[in-house]
Amino acid sequence: MKQYALITGASGGIGRCIAIKLAKVGYSLYLHYNKNEIAVNQLVQGLKMFGGEYIPIQANLAEKDGYKTLASQIFELDAIVHNAGHSVSGLLEDLEEQEAEKLIQVHVTSPLLLTKLLIPKLIRKKTGAIVTISSIWGETGASCETAYSMVKGAQISFVKALSKELALSGIRVNAITPGAVSTRMMEGFTEEELSQISEDIPLGRLGLPEEIADGVEFLLSQRSSYITGHILAINGGWYM
């Protein structure tokens, strides 16, 4: 019997690795994207070797009703991976109101309301798992990333609360908080800055998207059947 997982932000570096990892272990996938249709179509082609069903779905989660567009195209469902997002850096006093609204919509409002619409599909089966990709900054906060730290902290609170709400329905809810991961989000840093960050991390390097994907697969699997409400830090020992 097929198992279906939804991955939001599947066209990005971490999302792509999550999709490959879950396809390898037998999941059929709903692959959400916003603008990068070429990347998600290339991903679908690459996944076909695993023999599942891979369905790209376009939706703008920065728009008020974008989550409804996505939810309307989800049918069978066993797992949700909230991975879509973007960062905003700079002094809080320079933050534009429109930037703040978009950040909150993508990271907080859309995942919250999307989950609300999809929960009945999981409750009907009395099983399932939800994983949210938050951030190390949601735990510790980052100077010049105050708004981003705020929404990532909200995701952690969402996971802790929802895990209690859904436990009796057999649905587990967890989060992963990556540290510095080698993706396009790090392209704004100079080589010198990346070297300094690596020196600050006890393991001495940036994380790999595949390592985040390994954490997702673990939290969706039966190997973590007694884990819920947990925040799994995958950060090389940074800011522990």
C-alpha cells in the first residue's frame, strides 16, 4: 500500500534532498513549489527510478489563500514535511512591513492553516507524522535576523503544542532545527565569512542538505515511533 508525503518547498536544496530520501524508502510524494517549475520537474524525472507517484503542485504560500490551493490538490496522505521558507536579514528598524507580512505568512500562517485542513486525512488513518523544518535561530535568536528568528521560534511552539493535541490520534509532530547548511541560502556569504562560521561550529564544517533529509526520514519512520513534540537539532554542535 502506497504511503504519501507532502513536502513544501520541494524545489529548494533541502527540499530536494528530502524528496530523494523519502522516495528511496518508498514514499509517493506531493512536491510543492512556488516559482521554480523547472527544478521540480527535473526532480520528478529523477525520482521516477524509485517507482512511486510524484506529483508537483504549484502554490504561493506567501499569499493569503495559497495554502488552500495546495490543500485542494492533496488526497491520500500519511506525512507532512513543512519545509518552505526564506530568510530576511538586516536590522529590525530597516524591516519593511511587507517583508514582515510575507515572512509570517510563509513560515507561520500558511503552515498552520494548511495543517488544519490536512489533519482530518491523518486522523482518519489514526497514524501519520508531521515534521517542520525550523532553524537554530528559532532556538537561540540571531542578531540582524530578528524577524526570521521570531517565525522560526513560532514554528517550534506550534510543534510542541500540536504534538500534544494529536498524540491520542496516533499522529506524531516533531521539528528539525538545522544550523548552517550548505544551500543557496548561504550564497550571500563570502568565502571568508563561511570559513569563520565553519570555525565556530564544533564539527568544523557546514551541514549538508542530505543530513537534514536523514533526520526527516528518521522522524517519519517507525524507528521514532515513541518520539513526539521533539526538536531535533542538526547543527554540528553549534550554539548548543
